[in-house]
Amino acid sequence: MPPPTALMVSRVEHQRSRQLIRDSKVLIAHAQELIRQSRLTIGQQTYLQIVCAWCQQTVRWQRAEGAARGQISHSICFDCFAPVFRELDPVNAPSPISMQVK
């Protein structure tokens, strides 16, 4: 009695399967090379550290083309902004020294 046809694999199917495996290995190797190159590129990028000028907390990192490694720039964080903004309000500003009565 011959074996069932569903379990038989023809020579052509076997060769096609091997070819697909070889093609997959080539594609995987290519993808791994692209990942390696991307990691190198990311590692070479420089980032500017943005720090709050009041509390020195890191606010964010920003990619910068001409920045040197470890370069820092200053901004203001949300926690420090409210008190500084109130201080800058003209209603709360102290009067100039020349107008104060002694």
C-alpha cells in the first residue's frame, strides 16, 4: 500500500524549502547589519542636556548637530516657573530704589 500523499514531499518542494531558508538567512544577516549600523549612528549623535537654571534638575535632552559631548544648556522647569512668574508680575514687583522714601 502506498503512503498517503499528504505526507509526501516532492523533490521540488524540498528544494524550494531549502531555498526559502537560505533566502531568510540572507535577509536576517542584512537586517542585523542595518541594526548594527543604526546603533553606531545613534551612538555618534550628540545630545544637549537642558537643565533648569534654578533647581539644576534635568528638564530634557535635545539632539544637537554642533554640540560637544556633555554640553549643557539652561531652561526652567515647571516647578520653578510659577514662583518666578509671580515674581515678574508688575503688581508684585518692588518699587525702584529711586522712588522709595527714606
